[in-house]
Amino acid sequence: MDSVVITITSGKGGVGKTTTTANIGTALALMGKKVVIADADIGLRNLDIVLGLENRIVYDSVDFVEGRCKLRQALIRDKRAGELYLLPAAQTRDKTAINPQQMIAMINELRDEFHYILIDSPAGIEQGFQVAVAPADRVLVVTNPEVSSVRDADRVIGLSEALEKGPAMLIINRINSARVRKKDMLSVEDITEILGSQVIGVVPEDEEILSSTNRGQPVVLNSKGSAAQAYRDIARRIVGENVPLTMPSNGSFWQKLFGRA
Amino acid sequence: MISIKGQRQGILILFSDAEGATWAAQLDELKAKLEQSGSFFSKARMSLDVKTLSLSLEELQAAKNLLEEHRATLWAIASQNDKTIANTRRMGLATDPNKEDPPALVNDVVAKENPFAAIADGTDGLLVQRIVRSGQTLRHPGHIVVIGDVNPGAELIAGSDIIVWGKLYGAAHAGSTGNDKAVVCALDLRPTILRIANMTRRVPEDKKRKHPKPEMAKIVRQEMNIYEWTP
């Protein structure tokens, strides 16, 4: 199978890597693709919580690497989205539990069976990041429209270039068009001017994300909100559809008047 | 007798094997150069070319220690002498800096670009056609020319001039081996820190402008100033 391994990273913590990974993975699965989303944040795993699969973890990637289970046994199927599987990280270990070679070998074993393997990278640029990008065919960098997160994105893009992962693509997360207009926030143009990278998606700030994360329900499953739509658009761009980039609005006049779907 | 060259793989020090060129004398010369050069070699990855000199393990180790004192890392020694090659291997170092790649460093992404020979003044240069990103250091004993932006958090260290055909928002150190004739030019000159030879200055915050003009920083009468850059 022609599989694509995509690592989602950011340098800075708290920009929305895990939510982004969960939603893009779910959206790809809802489009009929066979998808694994792998949590590379060993010791601080979150992807299982965002997906609402926490209490189904029996084995994790470290169990597989250390020979306690087959890879199949570590995969947890998310029945809400067709062929979507989670490969959880170990919570009781740290980033040294898996080295880049082991990561590459483990992900290669999944390549035959899945269309897309998304890897949720930990924050930072140390070993955890190096392990998460080692098997990647493509790197997506999540950034928020503020200076420190853009600076860290620049660092991470440089590192992934040095690792010869090709040009990283950008996801600009939590943009608020009203605040951009007031110049409180960097605009998409400001960010691309600094980073010189191609943007694969712009996700608006959306209150729905917080509640859906807490409920373990990725927004793409059932929401018509603007963030959910932005994630679906990114998934369509990943599979090669030509979806024009639209600047999402954070609630137009009419949406505010009638309440959001 | 020794000479220093910038290379794709980092910095190369060429030793002489001419008659009368003793190892001890050349190490003294290297020591003097390292001391003159301030921070230029700090964190740099270096290789040596010792030609046909026959060197013992202790002699090679002396060179390695000297470089480490200046916070540089020795990773390869090229030689045409079998005894020297054997001793290099015993130290666990590479023996062919042209064929092997230096160890990767997360914090010092050395340019993969090839150096060029500048015609104007005979000094080598490094031409880089890309964005130099946060956390990346470009280091060259000659000129550095960047076609592209230098982002905040990036660092350029050149023995001679720095020319940026783009925005220079990172740190720039021209004339880092003590050359106070060196200049720093950019289409938008707003580095976080600007150094020429041993002088340092900060660029005022209020320099943020809508339509930046090309500018050149240089030392005139012991003072670093910024001038309009008109070729």
C-alpha cells in the first residue's frame, strides 16, 4: 500500500498539536482512508484522551518495542470513524524508551496496511522530537499566530530541513480574524513572510474545541463549526484535493445573530 | 605556516610538511591564531590536514586538546602517512573529511552549501541561497553571502564581510577574527545583535519601518555606524 507518514510537530508546547493530529486523523478516516495515529509523546501522552480512548489501552508502543506484544495488539480501533486506529504511547516511561531506529522499524511495519500514519510529536527539539520525525515522509508544523510560537516553528522547520524531510508545511491554529484586524494577532501573511513555508491549513479559534477535547470527541466527527471544517479541508489537501485556502471568520454577523451550529 | 579554510564540512586547518616545519612550532602558531580569533572557533567542527607528517598519538592528542580549550570539536584528520592515519583511527576520529560527514549537532546546523572563491579580493566566501532559520549558525572564515532572509535566532559569523540580500533579523558578527574593515550589509538591516571585529551594538527598536532601505554597517574612526547601502 502506498502509505504516507506525516509527523505533526511545533517546537513550542500547547499550540494544539494533539488536537490537530486527532482531528486530521479522524477526518482522513471518515474519508474512507485506513489511518493510524501514533502518539510519540512518551510519558506525557494525551492523544488517547482527546480521542476518548484512554480506558481501552492495554498495550502501547513501548510494549511493542520491548517485545511484550505484537504491533496489532497495541493498536486501538476507534469505531466512530471507520478504519481509524490509535497507537498509544507509554505513560510510565520517558522519551529514551524508543530510539529513532526502533521508531522507523515500528512505523515501517504499519506502512503495508495503512494509507496514512500520523505521528503526534512531543514539544521541544530533543530526543522525543528526533524520534517522532525520524520515520516521517512529510512534516506538518503547527503554529499559533503569536511571535514565540512562530519563532519555535522556524527552529523546527530548520531542523526538519537539516534532517532532509523536505519543506515542512504549516498549520496556523487558533487564528481570530477580528483580533488580526485589530493587529493583536499576527496574520497569515505575517507568518508566511517570516517562515517562507507553504500553508496547508488555517484553523480558527473555536470554543467548541475545548469542550470536544474534554469529552474525547474530535470536532470533525459531528460538528459543522468552522474549526471542524478547517480540519476537514486540511485532510482533503493531504490526500491531494485542491481546496482553496479561505480565511476563516470567527463567527460572522449572521452566525452570531443565530447562534452557531 | 598553517592556513585555515572554510569547507563544506566545517573548518579545515592545513599544516605544512615542508622541511623545518615542526609540529610543535605549527601548534604554537595554531594556538596564537585561536587566541586572536576570539569566539570564531567556539562550537565549530574542525578537521586537520597534516599531509605527510608522521605524528604520534600524543602529538595528535595535543592538537585535539588545544582545539577543545577553544571549545572547538576536532572530528577528522586527513593524512598521507600510515602511522598518522593509524593513530587517527585509534583516537576514534575520521580520516577523510572529504568523504565522511561530520557528526550532526542539533544546535549548529552547518551549511551544506559549497564555499566559493571570491574574485574581488581573493578571500573565500560562502554563498547560501535559502532562509537561515532560528537556531542555525553559519560560520565561515571568509565572506558570507545570503540570498534570502536571516530570521531572528539565527547566527552568522564571518571572518570578513556579511552580505544579506534579504532581511537580516538574526545575529551577525563580521570580521570575527579581528578584521575591523569588515562590513555588514542587508536589504533590511535589523539584527538582534550586530558585531564587527570586537565592537558590538544593538540596533534601535524603533527601526521597524514599512519600507526599509538597504543599509551597511561599518566601523569608521572606532565607531560602528549604519549607512545607506548604495553600491
